[in-house]
Amino acid sequence: DDDGHRILPPAYARRPGFIFPLTPITNVGVDSVALDPNTPESIDILKQQTRTGLDHGQCQGLIAALTRGYDLIQGPPGTGKSYVGVKLVQALLEVKRKAELGPIVVICYTNHALNQFLKHLLDVGIQKIIRIGGRSQATELEGKNLRLVSKGIGKTRTESQTLGKSYDHLEDSTNLREDINAVHQEANRRALIQAEVVGITTTTLAHHIETLHRLGTKAIICEEVAEVMEAHVTSALMPGVEHFIQIGVIAN
């Protein structure tokens, strides 16, 4: 891109002095590197390669994704795109508090791809993961489902009273059903806001878009982008999202 058409870094990364410390993805025993998203032309790809263990293409993908508010990482199957996706999540979590990112939302087309991606995150030590919807067959992800986590979140006294009254008079009115839904939605939001990563499939996304809107998420990673319909992608671009990364094989 020439400067006139260069995609700018995400708004949170344009603050003076902002850098991405790449400590979590730097090889053991070598000096950690940091990446300044506002001067992508000054980034030494070779240095990033030797220190992170990524190959040239993966390194280019990582740098582009961290220095642009919107980016597409594409390549043939087997080129390690999902691996770069995991590294991106690690790099984003390193600035989560400083940049007030909220939970990072990972969207996949299939349950299988979502489970795989979330398992890779567990493998690198990311534990605060919540998966929305679907019963995951993956034993590693047991206990990470929103339904279970939300049950463990204490209800406020008012919420408990609302639920008690509502269930007693459930047949009386649809308004009571709405009250019950509102309580569950708020419990879901409280559970999700504590997560580092929230995983969801495109099908489930439509049913939970309102809850996701209330998380203050600034960063979204969308995997299997060739399969994801444009409408799903558009609905994922919630208000407040500043960083949108798509990963996948794009057909010509």
C-alpha cells in the first residue's frame, strides 16, 4: 500500500508510545522484541523471525495483523495460518489491560475448527476461555462452556428475587419471560467479561450478538473466513471493535 491508502493501526494502538511487547511469543533464551505498530516500515522481519521461530510468511502475517486495524491472513492449507492466529492472541493478551481490549472474540464457521483453535490456546497456557453454544466433544474444553460458567456466577439478590417471582407466575405473562431472559443475559455478560478469550461459531453468533455487544470487545479474530458468510462478518463488527483480523484460504 502507498501511504495514501495504508490501513492504519487499530485506534487503541495509535496512542503515543504504544508498543506490542512480543514476550509471550519470543523463543526462550533470546532477548524479547517489541513491535511498534505505528512504524511498520521500520520493523526488522529477519530479527522477528529468529526471535519468534516463525517463518518468513508467518512473520509477515503477524506483523501485518498487529499493525493494521483490519487485516486478512491468507495462504494455502498447511502454511500455519492458525498457528499465527494463536500467536496473535498471545500478543493481544499482552496488551489487553493497557489497551482495555475486553475479551478477544474468536469466530469460526465450524464447531470442529473452533474446538481446535481453543485447544491450541490452552496448549500455550491461555486458561480464561469461554466457549459460547454447542456442547464441545473436546474433553480439554469441559468446564469452558458459557452455560456452565454462567451457572457458577452468583446472582445478585434482586436477580434471585426476579427469578423466584417470575418462575412462580411464568404462565401469567411474556413480560416475565423477558425478565428471566434479562437476568440470564446479565449473568452471561458477567461471566464473559472475566474471560480473556470468547469462542463462538457463526451460527451461534446471531443468537448472542446482543450479549457480545455489551462486552466492550475491541479485537475480533475470524477463522475459516472463506466459509463465513458476509452477513455473519458484518454482524461481528460490533460497535467499538477497532481490530478485525480474518484468517483463511480465499478462493480466486
